[in-house]
Amino acid sequence: MCVGLVTSYRSVHSLSSVEYIVSDPSDSAASVKEISVLHREEPSSSKEQVEFPNGTSVFISGKLTRFKGSVAIQASCMRKVSW
């Protein structure tokens, strides 16, 4: 689980997912500054897929995976965070 700030997003039709680039809001030099987050679109779900615009703070729950040769998060859940 982590919290980050959406810096960009795009649809990945081959994976039926949205790829979000999320930045780490902490000041830690040891942390990765940006990571790809793949959020799968569920066409059979009764809920409409929510796209998070740039600048949105999000809570992400998921697992680490490989995407485009780098570490990414396969998100099982993404929610908007209000501070």
C-alpha cells in the first residue's frame, strides 16, 4: 500500500488497464520518485471506471510486478485521498 500523486495517465488497451505515473510525495532521497501503476478496467463491474486526473493524490493497494522492463504496481484498488 502506498500514497502518491498522479503525474500522468494513459490507456493500455492490450492489458485493459490504465497506466498511471505516480510520484512519491515524500522528501526521502532513498525512495523512487516515480512509478508506473497499472489499474485494470473491469468491464463486468457495475461500477464505472474512475480515471484520476493529473495532480490527484491517490491511495494504492496492489502488488509489485514488471512492466516495460521496470518495477510497477499492479493495483487492485485505487482511491482518491483528501487531505
